Amino acid sequence: MKQRNSTLLSFSTTLLASGLSIAAISQPLAAETLTLNNGAPVGDNQNSKTAGSQGAVFLDDVHLIQKLQHFARERIPERVVHARGTGAHGVFVTDHAIPQLTRAALFSEAGKETPVFVRFSTVIHPKGSPETLRDPRGFATKFYTEEGNWDLVGNNLPVFFIRDAIKFPDMVHSLKPSPLSNLQDPNRFFDFFSHEPGATNMLTYVYQDLGTPASYREMDGFGVHAYKFINQAGQMNYVKFHWKSRQGIRSLTAKQAAEIQATNFNHLTQDLYQSIEAGNFPQWDLYVKILAPETFTQLDYNPLDATKIWPDIEEMKVGTMTLNRVPDNFFNYSEQAAFAPANLVPGIEPSEDRLLQGRIFSYADTQLYRLGVNHKQLPVNQPQNAVLSYNQEGFMNTNKVRSDINYQPNRNGVREDTKYRYHQQNLSGHSQQAAIDRTQNFKQAGELYRSLSSGEQTNLIGNLAGDLAQVRSAQTKHLILSYFYRADKDYGKRLTRAVNGDLAEVKTLAAQ
Ligand code: HEM
């Protein structure tokens, strides 16, 4: 309103100077008056300006033209994966300080509160797709810490399908609808996974009912990768993160998911919004697992392999997150949120995990395309502390630059502080293009299968068989079956029976 009044005032002053009366126009715009994007009031929002009753529409009907132009530009590219999602604001409270492990400011003292924004999502299906479909679920958290934003961009399952970023576009292509038919097709993704035995563990997670959560509130979250914790003394430990839902874990059977889909396929978004609006704030405890680098060689698996959990390592609780506010606009917050594993803070660094290394590049890169070079100036992405960088200009920049020093080194501007240098790692060896060591593709999948109740095993077999039975290639089908057989003989046999496979063939392939 202030702006409108002052515009009117300067216009009035001009009129006064010219001796004209302003009595008729000196009222400020009523708060409810519709305006154009330049703030000017709209006189008619029902009828275009035409040449009489039979004539054509005038091109100088600025209001009409602006409306049509803006409408045609409403959509931005949806995320290439995780397009369907919903977010909420909240707070993370540290209850166990860990300065001996990390210098990260948010973990420095008990009782410290850090605002957060969380976005939950499905992975493969597009923006308006049913929330009932089987998929891992994204669980991305942006911590607005005093030393910058830290994004923990995880999933509701503790492992991943692949271990090298170079396979991610291929995997996603196989899981997305066919470029010819636009239909998702198990023939395509099982073809891909038959070449990726390391996916057996993740497939055993996602084909449980965990792949169809009952609500976003009732699922855990995992950072999946190993990250590095660095303390003030520069000591490094590897760390994995785990959000444990205080609401417990509840999933849908395939039958329940189909029933819900028939009546309300937005149940996850609705449940989250309605719970928060009713004051029933969901909470998650954050746990960390720590692994000293010296112990790496003693393990029979590679701890930097995203297809593996770290079994037998105790978790330590460090704090609790509460989601307590629904964003007042879906597009501004959930859609324009830019989570990136590259958003790290002092004390938390990426490990050498090859999948994570690719993600460090990929998210920041896609967000330059999806949202533009200045997307970190949008309220949902803006750090709480001042951003003092000499990166400048670009589309849609709202930075208020007050100095002509935009270079470094300089005499009177800002400078780096060497205490924030990256952790230094000893290196030796040569460059290579080779698989990681200790791939151990099947052991954890077998342990996972045996840890399930008999009902959970039955649902897992039924869910997997539903998709695998559609695979026409006998070779693909039997290779996949041989992986589950190698994980656990009972698992492989039951699945082979469920899809009318040839057990002798499965055993032969498993032995190779
Ligand atoms: C090399 C492997 C991966 C690549 C290249 C990759 C790439 C991407 C890209 C390009 C996006 C869209 C980002 C945007 O437009 O804002 C995305 C979203 C996402 N990814 Fe990944 N991804 C990978 C693996 C993973 C893994 C292992 C996890 C879980 C630990 C994960 C979790 C997520 C989540 C939660 C989102 C949605 C974030 C949001 O809510 O905006 N991704 N991924």
C-alpha cells in the first residue's frame, strides 16, 4: 500500500503544479482492488477491449495480453526425478552435543534450535502422479544453520540400487516410462537390474510394503551415503545419518494401496498437511553411526558402497526434528525448494562414495537449469546468515550490492578464513576406471530377508512377483531370480515358484 500511495502522491504533485484539481482521484487504491503486475488498477477483468460489439480485440489491452503471457509461463521444469512431493517447515533441536566428532555449529551444544524445511517425495512418477505407487520416498531436509544451509537429501530406505553415479541416468531411464509407449514397463527396468546384481539389497527393501508408506509421518529417513565428520582439531570420522520416526513405521499392503488409489491418491500430502494443521506435529529423532577410517580394511564389505548398510554399529541420538508449519504457498516453498548434497557446512564433508560424488555435482547443476542461477535468493533456499560472495548478477538477481569491490584479494572487502579449509586427505595410487572392491552383492539382502516376519516375506514375494512375472525375457527373469537365490535360497525358490520360473536354471546361473 505504501508504494501505491507514494506513486499517487508524486502524480498528484505533478497535477497540482499544472493547476488541475485532484479531488476526484486523490483516494488511494482500495486494498482489494485487482492490479496489473506493475501495480496499476484493473478496470475490467471480465471483458477484453474490442472495436465495438462486432470488432476484433485490441492489442493494446495490456491487461489481457499480460494475463495470457503470464499464464503461458506458469510452469517451470519439474524435477527430473522426485517430481511429486510436499514440504513443511519445522525445527531441529540438538539434544546431544558432539563437538568431539564435528565442528558443525548445529551440533555444538545441547538445546540449540535450527529451523528446517523438509520435502518428502516419490521418485519416478511425475508431478501429479498417485502417491500410492511403489517407489522409494525422498526425505530431504534443509537445516538453516548459522554457518550456512546444510541439506541432508535422503530416502526412506537405508541403501540404494547402484553405487556409481555414471549408472544413474541409465537406471532412471529404465524405471521411467518407455520413450516409445510412455508406459512404465518391468521388462525395461528388470533388464537393467539384471546387469546390476548390487541392486538386490535395495530391491528387497523397495518391494516390501515399505515401498508404499501409509503416511510420510510414519516412515524413517536415511542419508544412505557415508559422509565425513570433521572436528575442530581436524580429525575425521565417517558418519551415516538416520531419522527415526516417533510415529513408528506403517506401510500399505499392495491391496490397501490399490484401494486407496481408487479413492484418494493424494493421501500422503493430505495426511501431512492435516496432521500439522490439527497441531499433531510429526517428529523424528536423528541418529548417527560413526566409523573410524582405520576400521575400513577390517570389514568384509566396502563401507563407502551405497548399496550397503553398516550393520553391527551402534547408533547415537543427536537431536529431534518437529514439523510444525505448512508452507503458505506450495509453489514458493515445495516446488522452488532446491535441496542439494553440495549444500554442506563446516564440519560435514562428502565421503569418497562414488554415488555421492556424482550427486554433489548433479543437484546444483539441475537447479541452475530448473530454477536459475540465483535460486538461492528465493526465501525457501536463502541462508539465515548473510551471503557475502563475489558471485554476482545473472537472471532475477535481487542482491543489493553496496560496494564496488567485487574481486578478491582486495583491501577493504571480505576475505576467506583459513580455519574453514576442506579436510586434507592423504592420497596415493593412480587414476582408474574399475569397480569398487568388496562388492559383496547378496549377503545383506539375504540377512534382510531372514530378518523379516513370515507375513513380511510373503508380501515381499507377492509384490516382487507381480512385476517380475511380466518380464518376457527368460534370460532376464532367471538372472534376477538367481540374484535372489544367491541372497537366500528360500527367497529365490519361493520367488521362482511365484513367477513359474525354472529352478534348475536359477541354480545353474547362481553357481556361475
Ligand atoms: C548418482 C546418483 C543420483 C543422482 C545423479 C541424483 C539426481 C537427482 C536430481 C537431478 C534430482 C532433482 C533435483 C532438483 O531438481 O531439485 C534429485 C532429487 C532427489 N534425490 Fe537424487 N540422485 C541420485 C541418487 C539419490 C540418492 C542415493 C538419494 C537418497 C539418498 C536421492 C534422493 C533424492 C531426493 C530426496 C530428491 C528430491 C529432493 C527434493 O525434495 O527436492 N537421490 N536427484
